[in-house]
Amino acid sequence: MEKEILKIKEEILAKAKKIKDPKFLRDLETKYMGRKGEFTKILRSLSKLNDEDKKKVGRLANTVKREIALVFTELKNTLEGGEKGESFVDVTLPGIKMERGHKHPISLLTSDLEDIFTSMGFMVLDGPELESDFFNFEALNIPKTHPARDMQDTFYIDKPNKNGELDLVMRTQTSPVQIRAMREYGAPLKCVVPGRVFRNEAIDAVHDTTFDQFEGFMIGDDISLCNLIAVLKEMLSGVFKQEVKVRVRPGYFPFVEPGIEVDMSCTICGGSGCPSCKQVGWLEMIGAGMIHPKVLEYGGIDSKKYSGFAFGMGVTRLAMMKYGIDDIRLFNGSDMKFLKQF
């Protein structure tokens, strides 16, 4: 077997000296050193030898294998990059254009909203996406028996607490940050909270299981609905760079009292009706109202001394109106043709 190994080594070295083309070198390497190559077959037959011969022939085979590999490497470098083995670069070829990334349309709109509100003296806060049942529901005046949970009881984490209850949930709204901010900063307070939220929705042109929300709230002396409507008008005119046709109607949310809903005329169809606005010409954009006294108390705020307003809206839906996009699923679809437009 030793003679066979040395014979193959001489064959390889002799043929390698005559090679002038990288393709022939690859063919030679495959013929002898590939998975079914001649040298590989010899190595696999070592298992048939006794222990003493196996050690002796094995040492020779490994030495020869290293020598052949070194020859192939040097020859490959010479053929592909010159005598010194340097990679060849043709400096006359045109360069490859490097594409630059850019912000997602949701990020662009969120930045615009943050600029609008910081100019009015609001802080920008953030909070955890994996939230406790207490902050996501209980502290927002939504106890376990409340019917509003039917719309939002959603992606719980399968990790029971000490009492055997599932109390960790992917937040269904950015509102839990209200309670966290009240407990940390007290009153008076002006904050906005952008971020992703998660709900068990039936996906269609205007609903998705994951979307971005933008929450805002203001707490102080003698805060009223007039303050709320003035702030929302300032926000919408700042986003759309023009006056926007809106309507305000009563609405119910457990964490505000009284509650209102702010609709805006659909910018996609101009108010004539389309799938995005469910053929009614209006799109529900903002849920808002005066913060419920119980919510203030959960946040450690004296509800008899202070009042406040809060509002929340889907940034994704607002982006649809601003950019004229008729399907919410495009934002999370990773379609580069769509994203490159922004």
C-alpha cells in the first residue's frame, strides 16, 4: 500500500507540472482527492490493515496528503493570481454600485410625529413589548371580567407565574407606558409613546396581527377635551402638511371617560368609498378621551387634583393615508419594489 501511495503522489506531481489552466487543476484535484478519488479510496482502505501497519501507512498517507494539498494551493494561486499568488484585480473594470439603505415608511412617519410632539414640549418614551397582564389590562381599567378583553385578549406567553396564571402577554397597545410613566414622573406630564403592538386579528387590507401604534397623553391642572382636540388638529396638519377633514364622535374605551373617536376623510378614494375605508369614505384614525380616574390612581396620580387626556392611533393606518397605500400587509411584506419607493 505504501508503494501505491508513493506512485499516486508521483503521478499527481507529474501531471500538476503540466497544468496551465485552473479548470484542469480542478479536474485533477477531483480525480485524485475528491470523495471518490483514487487517493481517497486508499485512505478508506486503511481500516483493513492491522494496528501496526495502520499507524505506519497512515503517517505516510497524511504526509503525502499535506504535500499534495500544498502543491495544489500554490498552483491555484499561481494560475489565478500570478506567480506570487496575489489575487488579480482588473482596475479598468467599472465599479459595483453599493446600494444605500433607507428608513422604512413607518419609521419615517414615526420620526415626523416625534418631531411634531417634541416641538409642543412632549417627551418621547418607550416600553416593553412583552408586558404583564397588570400593566396591559388591569391598570388600564380592564379587569379579567371586562368584555373589552374579547377584542384584545391575545398572544400570551406560555410561562405561568407563581399562582399558575399566564400573566405575560405581547402588548396589545402602547397604553401600559402611561402607567409606567405616571409612576416614574408623576404630574404634570406630557408624553408620546411610539411602538409595535400585537393582536389576534383577522388579516385584511386594514388589519394585521402586528402593527405600529402611537400613544400620547397629557396630565395637569384643568386639562379638557378642548386641549385634546387642539393637539390632535396640530398633529394631523403637521403630518399631512395641509388641513385635514375630520369628524369627532362619541366612542367607548375603558381607560378614558368620556371617550371620543376621531375619523378622517379617506385620502385614497377622496371620501367616495373604497376597500381601505370599507366603502364609507371615512377611516377611524384616533381613539381618545379624558383619562379615567381609576387609571390615574393606578399610576399614583391624585385624580381629584389632576386631569388628563390620552389618545392612541395606528401609525400603520396613518401611513396608508399619508402615502396613499391601500393594503396594510405591504408594510410587513418585505417587497423591495414597494419599500424602494420611500
